[in-house]
Amino acid sequence: MKWPFVFLFLFFVLDGFGVLNVGDRAVSGAVERVNGLRLMGKQVRVLTNGASLPANRTLTKYLNWGMQFSAQEVVSSRDALARELSGRTDKRWGFAALEQSELSLLVPDFIRLQDNPADYDRCDGFVLLGTGDWSLSRQALLKAALHQKHRPLLVGNPDLVAPHADQLSREPGLYAHALADENDSVLPEFFGKPFDNAFEIVRESLQGIDPNRIAMVGDTLHTDILGGAQAGWRTVLVTDHGLLKAMDVEKAIQSSGIRPDFIVPTT
């Protein structure tokens, strides 16, 4: 095994982007790693901030790659958001989301925000779920709507960027922070790593387990490592596939003040 610390832990909680996959491709060796952990008697979970699609669609992707997860073992930030929205179904929510995001599974009354200013005016609140087709012009419409009238802003993916084969994509967290920076009355509510609402869902399946026997494996200091540490788990930083690829890792750690328990180059 490439991870010399593997025997210390009973449970491994793995990030998606940057650990299991980069864009639409599995990280080399990730399938063998996941299945190898199971052969050693370890339990494995996925905790991803990918919120555009329901977790069952993410599960299908992993299964197609040969990673043998069950539906209960894959948790996304969308699941944490869904719990919140289940108590706020009296509102019409405007979503930054993809056409295939299956918004009807989240709320009964919604508008997928595009380029019509009137749609923004009709919303009681807004959700930044997935920004794959979001644009600066749509961001400007949302900014104007929030300036005109205070409304809640929920964020289903706190990530700023996500790693792809040849670039980093801009994610909902980036747009949410921009809105908050430009308007003091905008107070985004975040769902997903590093916030505890996502870790709590995973913890529910790990009851009675010593937190020191749980390892959070991720590629991002401010989401995976910070969130895992706050949950009381040990943390493992993967450096070669995600946000820190080709960066000075030690400099990033010193600058952020967030230090993982272990550092490995690859999954």
C-alpha cells in the first residue's frame, strides 16, 4: 500500500474532485485504492462538494469506473442543502443550476435562473447549486436582485474552484463570496465542506467510532483538511491531482495555517 499510515484508521472519508477524479476521469490508481481499502477491512465513504447532480448520479459515475460504493456511502453537499430546503418549501427558490440538476427533487416551486431579469424578481430566495453554465451577466442580474430586495442566499457548494484536466472551474462559493463582498446585507448560508452540516451526515453512519480512527482524505486545505480537523478526524492531503498541483505545498500550508496530519502525492 502506498499509504504507510493506512493501518491507523478504520474509516476513510474521500473527497471526490482531486482525489477520486479530475474532471470526468478517475485519478490513476484510485479504483485500486478504494477497492484495496475494502479488502483490508476498511470502511470507505465519499464526501464531495459536487452539488449539481443528485448523489445517485455521482454514485453511477463511480460504479462505472469500478469503485464499489453503495448509495449510503456517497454523500454530497447537496444532501446537506436538501435537509435545509426541506423546511423552507414555502418559498419560490431561484437556482443557479444545470438543466439536468433535477431541481424538483429539492423543492416544489423553483425557477432555474438564466437571462430573464423578471425571473429574478419573482424569487423569494436564491440557491447557488452549480455554476457550470453561470455567466457574469447572470451574476450581475443576481447582484441587482439582491440589492433591490434582501432575500436569503443558499450555497450548495462552498468550493471556490474545482480541478479539471487543463483548468480550474469557477464554483458557487466563488460567486457567493463576490456577492457578499459587494453587498453587506448579503449573508450566504453555506452547505458542504468545510461546514459541519455535511460532516454531520457522514457522522450519522459512523456512530460509536473513535474520531481518531477516521481519516478525511482531500486535496484542498480550506475545505477537506480544515473541515476534517474541525470534525475531530485525522486528515490526509493529496497534492498531485487537485488544487495544489504544481504548487509549493509547504508554502500554502504555512500561509493558510492549516496543516494536515499526513501528506501524500497521490490517491
